[in-house]
Amino acid sequence: MTPKSAKHAISHLVSRKIPIFLWGPPGIGKSSIVAQIAKDKGIDCIDLRLSLLDPTDLRGIPFFNSNNDSAVWAPPSFLPDGTIKEGILFLDELNTAAPMVQASAYQLILDRKIGEYHLPDGWSIVAAGNRESDRGVVFRMASPLANRFVHLEMEPYVEDWQIWAKQNNIDTSILAFISYRPDALFTFNTQNDEKAFATPRTWEYVNEILLSKPIDELLLTMIAGAIGEELAASFLAFKAVEKSLPNMDEILNGTCEDVPTETSALHILCTSLSMRIDEESSTDELNNLISYTLKLPGEFAVMIVQDLRQRNIEVDYLKNWPLWLKNFNKLLH
């Protein structure tokens, strides 16, 4: 399922306190989605990496209670203690945890308690892990544990990632490159032994590399370390056409007649233009943009309008809109 669908499904199941296991390949944002759900709901989120725990870490350590001459289990401090009423206990990398740690999680997941510890009523459990086919170090999940979850499998999806990337100010050249080459968003291959490969996570690293403004001699090496050498070279060659793009201010004030002819340049230009428009943009700027799109190949004119509509920016009232519809309405979907 797509990240957007997974987010909706998890949100509904969390509200019913149904345990969920989210499966997916590495780097596609499983933990980010859970954190975003908690943020949207205004509740807390505790992220536990079970692969780093020992069985006693989860169950707690016994100590002697001299008041009644008995052993008492002291629950770990990282589990919710009820001071925060609502939240998600996120058990990440559950299937990379040792079998004894997984066994310690059985009771917590099924009965919402472990030893003398009880999970507060307002908390729900979400677990996540990579698939066994992803060549990670995983332990096969025992059937009794697997049966305690609703299982959802998530795959990377370009459209969902683009929405996220725009909301998080990812560099427009990265957005444009992924629009130009959707296959470049996720290049993980279980048959390939390369250490660096593209995922939504590593494209976020590329964005941070660009923001750090390294010297030109280091840029290829640094980006290759995130997404692989071949893809890094393709991305930088694509990015190089930015220098030949027309001035966006001139486009928005209606004084630009220059239109790129290279496909890669058109991708970067259209992405950059649509990102320049927001709710504060004037009617004149919007009208000049629509006027400029009349000079573009149809698929790029539609790309800009679809992006504006996706962000609820109205264009139907503009004076150039009837002409735009006459030219490109058949391409809209």
C-alpha cells in the first residue's frame, strides 16, 4: 500500500488500540509516518529500537521488597508510566530483535502488560520492520507473535513522497529530478551489493548535503555516498541545467518570453515555478504564470496546474484560464 494509505489505515487502527505491524523495505519512512500520526493526533510517541534491547531491558529487573519479603519487578523507565495520557508505543525493528526479546514482547502486545507493568489505557502499540526478503539481519517472527498484529505492507510511492517533499522544503532540483525519473526515488535491489542506494531517506540526506554547500570537488563524492555513484552523476548532470533557466521573477511579472527546450530543464523550471506560488501570490502573478504555461509543451503546462490544484490554489477565475482549458483540457485527468 502507498504511504498515504498506510497512514490513514494506521491512524484508524491506533484509535481502536489494535496492534499494527508495518512492513516495508529500508529507508521508505516507516518510523516517520508513525511519528507524523502522533503529531497529527496531538499525542506522544515513544520510539523503541528493540534490536538494541536485551530481554531484561523490556521486562525490567527484579529487586527485593523488604516490606513484604518478596521480589518485585521494576519496569523500565522508557515505557509510558501514565503521566502522559495518550500516545503510541512504537516498537521499531521488532523482527531484527533477538528471539528472546521478541518473546518478551508477546505479553506486552497481546495483554498490554508485561510482568507487573501495565500499558496505560490511552496508549496503542505499533511495530515495524523490514521484510525478510530485504536481506537485512532479521529473525523470522514466530506465528503466535505474528498473529497478534494487523499486518500492513508499505511500498514507496512517488506522488506521496512529492507531497511530503514540498511540505518539507526539499530542494526543487531533487523534486524535479524525481519527477523526471520516478525510478530514482527507490533503487534498493536485493541482488546488488552496493552500500549506497536511493531511498526517500537518502534523498533527504542529499538535500542536507546541498544545504551544507560543499565545494564542487566534493559534491559528487558526497552525494554518491548517499545514493550511489551512477545516480549521483545523473542527478548532478540534471541539476546543471538550472543555470540556463529563464528568470522566474520575469515569468511571474509577465516579461519573459524564453522557454527551455530540454526536457530536464523543463522539469526543473516547472517544479520551481509551482513552488514559487503560494496562498500569498497575487492574481497578476498567477495570471502571468498561466499565460506562460501556454507556451510550454502540454504535459508541462498540466504538471504546473495539477500541482497548484493539489495545494488548493484556485486558477479557475483567472482571465487566461478559458484559453488554457481550450488548449490543454484534454490532457487533464
